[in-house]
Amino acid sequence: MANVEPELPELPASPERPLSAGHQIVAQLEREGVQRVYGVPGESFLDVLDGLHDSPISTVVTRHEGGAGFMALAEGRLTGLPGVAMVTRGPGAANAFIAVHTAYQDATPMLLFVGLVPVPDRGREAFQEFDLSGWFGSTAKKVVMLDDPAAAARVVAESVHVARSGRPGPVVIGLPEDVLTLPAGPSGGVRPLAVPRPRAAEAELKELVRRFERARRPLVVVGGEGWTAQSGQELVRWATRHSIPVLADFRAYDAVPHDLDGTGAYVGSLGYGRGDHAARLLDEADLTVFLGAPRGDVLSDGYTRGLDSETVLVLPGDAQGHCGRIDQFVSAHAPAFVLDLVTTPASPDADVAWFTAAREAHARFATPSLEPTTSDDDAYVDLTAVMSVLREELAHDAVITYGAGNHALWPARYLPHRAPASLVAPRNGAMGMGIPAAVAASLAFPGREVVSVAGDGCFLMNGQELATAVGHGAVFVALVVDNGCYATIREHQEGAYPGRPSGTRLTNPDFAAWARSYGAYAETVTSHRDFREAFRRARADGLPAVLHLIQDPAVRAPATAG
């Protein structure tokens, strides 16, 4: 089957007026469909900022380069078009590095433009000079230096194409300060490059069907980017019809729709916080088909599970990041591949009892327990009870964001995803992503409900982006879970060094008062019995909102079950 390429808009008429390289970059970003750039301004890319002055692209001014990078990453995750961040040289680039690493390990399309020293100053230890390739070469998909002003439009177009093609990822573009002001030619730019979405060959599908026909316990694992409502729904319907359980890779839970009545094929996720039933499925499957997700470290519990089962891997590009056995590799865009897969028969002898047991185990695991996990209902908020409320209150397509930490165990386990592009969370475990991601989600999808669940440590890493939300009209509700410590590390200490906590205690502000000082809506909640009404007030206020939830410091995770 031939590659499918999306239709591209015709280029507008090109006046002959020459543009500077900085203005040409902006003009090409417009042609690529970019709607927002996120950044902290710097004197090293003033000409780009000047080009943005009259552009329909919205410039979102953030309070930290790490926040700008995470916002760009979130936009890439949610829209499929690379999110764009712009930062200055040296310290600015260093602050944005965390987002590039996250985009690389998460396989998310992103562009980072970095202003640099003038070309004559290069290699002389000029103010804030650094080696762009030396810093980013090992954690970006590509690093490009714009030394030729005439290449400005081409470099942008090629960078967008690289970020989106094959295994998506971040591209870093260096912008020497003096090059940006030089003439780059007329404003016509270049035509955006089509991104192929490869489909499987008929012979590959027939081979896969034969594998399914032999399997008694086939399993599908989904992940990666680009899932749509059609691809997710069609896969779940097909898998349900053929009694094939579907698991999701770590923090790819929104690839397929979840159901709350236990009648579908989705049976949970792998990786940190997974249910034991999910791990057993990976161990017991006699055929595992990975769609968009390689069998990596986190998914396989540290390269220990499912390595020797018959394996089919469907990924765009190559098998990067996969460990263990591969019996069939299909180089294809997984969501597009699904549309062919669901037209085929599969597993006439599948173990229906195995499938049914998986659905029942997941239903038990993902249903919030009525048994309280806190020692004092009036002094602390039970997060499990909070998740019960959110399951009832949230819109069908609500976007959930969070960073890294024990607080993320609750939404990952209990909040269902019934629409694509409804989760932004770092697969590489980066803290500080939840609030910037909520800002970007609200700006990308105005009117769509956005909720961020943040730990106290995670929140204050980029909580200042609440000011960005207020300034740019982003609306979301952030739940700040305050237990006064870095709980994930404290939990490891309690296991390895009992009675010897070290370096994990936090001194926290009054988060509600702090949020109100930014112009946000805020309340402190000390009992889960008060949460529903507090959430409704926060959601109805029309401002970015913070609900400061006081959690029992002794509680590390949801009650064990499943």
C-alpha cells in the first residue's frame, strides 16, 4: 500500500520585497501552520521577535525557559504539529534543555530556536557562548546551525519535517545574532514538506493475520503519538470482537478510549503504577503486537518482562528503543496501520477466559476504593475520593496534565481517557511539566476543560507559569497535592534506608495565597468531603485556578488492589 501524504495548502503569492532571515523564519512558521511560539525574550534573536510583532502567530511570553519548552512539548503532543520554543544563548538554552530531553525520550515533535553569538565571535569564549551541537547533539533528533541567511525558510521547513517524520522528536536550530538581520530573499519561502504516513504492505498484513490465527493469548500494546478518535475506537472495537486485551505504554493512556463498565478491550497500562494484572498479561501472552510503542525499559519493568514472547513491532522508522525478541517488524505509522488491521480476521481460538479475567482485573484496579487511605478525614484530603469526584465531574474530552511524582499515581490509575490528545505527562519522568502543559493545552484547545494534578515539589518547579496563564487567558484547574516532601524519593528511602529520611523534606508556601497573588482563583481544601463544591467553584470562576489539597504525609500511593 502506498504512503499517504496529507494535502498541503497552496503557498500565497510571493512579493519581491526581501525579508531578513529573522523575518523569513517567522513567515515560514506561518506557512507551516504554527499558531503559537513560547519563549523568554533575548537580545540574541531580536530580529525574530520583531518579525513576530506583525505576525498572526501568538507570542506566549513565559517566566522561565523550562516552562516555555514544556509548553512547546505539550502543544506538539496534543496537536501533532511541532510546538515551538524560542530562547537565548547560554543560560536560556540550559534552562530549556529539560524539555528537549523530555521530547527526545517521549518521541514528541518540538522545535527549539536558540539565539547565538555573532559568527565573528564564535570560538572566542564570547558572552554566553556555548557549543550548540555539544550540548544538544546527544538528546535532539537533529541540531542545525543557520549560517546562511538565504537558507532560513528551508531550514525551518526541513526542521518541521524531521521533527514530525518517522520517530518524532525535537530539533534544535541555532540562530547567530548577526545572521538574523541579513537579507534572506523574497517572502515566498518554501512549500511545507509532506510528512509520509507509511501503511503496511498487503503481505505484511497477511503474515500478521497468520500469527494471530496461531495465537491463543494475543496481546496488543499501544503507544506513541498521532492517535485519533477513529484509530483508537476502531482498534478497541476490533480487539473486543476478537477477545484481544489492549494495554497502553506508560503515559500513553489516551491512545485508545477507556470504558467505565468493563465491556471494552482496554485493560490498563504498563510501567510505573501499573496493576499486577497488566504485568501478568505481558508475561503470559503468546503473541504481543506493539503498535507505536517499543518494548522499552519502563514498559517491561526494567527489561525483565515479556522479552521472549512472539513479537510484532509496528513503528515508523526503525526499532529504536526496543529490547528483546522481534519476529516481525513493520515500518508504519501505527494509527494508520490500525485502519488496515481492523479489516482483517484474528485469533479464532483466542482464550476468552483470559481476556475476560483481564477486563475484570482492570475494572477492579481502576475503580476508586471506598476505603479511606488517610488517617484523619477532617485534616487531610483523600486523593482516591478526589478521583471519584473527578470521574463524575470532568467533561468527556477533558485534558489531564501532570509531571512526575507519587501524586501522578492517582490520575493515571483512576481517571479514564475517552478522547485522543487528552493526556500530557512526561514519559521520561521530568518534574515541573504539569502547569506549563496545562497552559499550552488551554491555549491550543480554548473552551476545552483542562485539569492539572501537581505534587507540591513538582508544582513549584514551574508554578510561576500561572502568571503566563493569567496574562494570556489560559484557563484550567490545578490541584496542588501538599504532603511536604518529595514523596517518590521518600518512599524509596523508606524501603532501602528505613527510619533515615534525608534530603526530601519540603518547606511550602500557602499555595492558595500564592496563587491569588498572581490573579488566579484559589482555595485550600483540607477534607475530601469539601472537594466537589470547591472544584465546581474553581471551574466556574473563569480564571486559572489552584486548589491547595492538604494530603496525609504518610500516604504514598492508592490502596493496593488488582
